Amino acid sequence: MSAAEVRFHVYKLQPTKGTESVESRLKRIRADQLDKRARRVVQTDIRLDDVVQKTTGTGANKGESRYYLEFVRLRDTHGPGMVSASTPVTGFALGPADYFGEETAGLFLPATGHLLLQFNHFGVKAQAIADYLTAYGTTATGLSGSYEIKPVVDPNVRAKLAKQVQTRRFEVGIDLTKMSAADRQNGLALGEVAKIADSFNGTRVHISISVGHEKQRRLKKVVSALKAAFNFDSEALTSAIVAGRATADGEIEVLDLLEQKLTHMETIQAGLDRRLPQSDRWKALARARSAWQNWL
């Protein structure tokens, strides 16, 4: 069987004021039967299938409490088929109550609030996980609190951004379908842009500002205003590029605030069913946690 290159990222997952802790909510979900755990998030059913709590017994993180998680997206739209070198593609014999299941493994650290997450293009994304945990608190009178999630960016990138004295180009891409309520309230500029796009039934917005070489034409004030208006940690951002100089006569450096977030790569061997075993993905998450020892 072939191997797959799997990417892992790390996020900060926290409850808003007055909401129960992530650990408490995970335990509550674990106590429910599997058929009671699905929640609808942005027109898709998501479910937390496995919640396994472990305490590390050796190494630098001895005694650390961890929650190994397996989120599943129940995909009921167009999915993959079965094919071979000598036969055409055919569908799977799914029953009326069956779905395509897209898995995403996670590792939650309650002591710091970090969530290490497998990237799966068709699986459960980080913002969907926060929305799922929020939806799990629905009561007869509405939602009981909410959860916020933000990607952890390589600290070196943020340090370089802080040192820029001259900005030449600024680009932001936004996926309006992934904007949270907090995103829409986060600054006048972002909220107004979202309203305009919504009026045209738009789903994506791209903003690009650049200047020439004239010394008097700088983006410093404009960028400062935009930085205050846009949440660079939001899952709604599809791109966030800043190009500038650390000195007036220095080289222009391009910083990608999204692509340069903390990333860990692993090669995982597929099983006989062509899927990546849960146990191997959880082991990869443990290795990612060790690799990020200095950041978490």
C-alpha cells in the first residue's frame, strides 16, 4: 500500500467567558452514545467519534494530560468511487443511512488549550470543530456559550512583521462562508466588506493594496488600520500577505502569515482499506507535540 504525506497544524482552542472548559465539553460528548453526537455545522453533519484521555508516562512532558480525538465529517454529497487499471469507476453500495466518512485526528492539551490537528482537505476543519463544540451546548433557550479557535503562527514570522518599517504590498483574501460572528464584528472595515459581498451573494473577497517606489507613498498608516480591522488568526482568511522592508534601504521581504504557521509533516502508511490508521495518525500527533516542544 502507498504512503501519504500528512500535514499537522496547531491551534489555540478556548471557551468564551461563561462557557464550560473544552475538557468538560469533551467529557460530556464522550458520555453520549455515538448516534447522539452528530451536530449540523454549515450544512454538514460533524461528529466526534473518539475521545481518549491519556497521561504521558515518560519524556519531557511526563504527567501531561492529553485528549486524543477523532472527528468525522458525514459527507452525503458526491464522493469517491472504486476503480482499477482494467475497470471503470463505480460507486460503493451505500445504504440510505450510510455516508462517506472523512476523518480528522486531533490532540488536545487542556493545560495550555492547544489543539494539534491533522489537515484533511475533505475532513473537519479547525473552525468547524469550534462551531461543533459550540453547537453541542444548544439548549431550549439557545446556545450556551461558544468556543474560539486560532491558528498558531511561527513566532519568527510575527517578529519579522513587527520589525517592518516600510510596507509595500498588503493582500488579504476572505472566505465569507467561514466567517464567524466575531469576525463580522471585528472592526468596521471587515464588517462593511462582508455586508457588501453579502448583498451580491458573494462568497470570497480579495483586497490588494500596493505602492510605487516614491518615498512619500507609504502604506504604513493604511496597513496599521487594516491590521486593526482584520483578524489574522481567523479561519476565514484564505490569504494574508505583507511585503515590506525592515530598513528603509533593505531588501523587500514577503511574509505569508497563513502559510508560515507552525507545520509538522509525517509520512503515514495506508492500511489494506486504503485509509490512514487512526493509531498511526495519533502517534504522528504525539511526535508533532514533541517537535513543537518550544512553542506549546
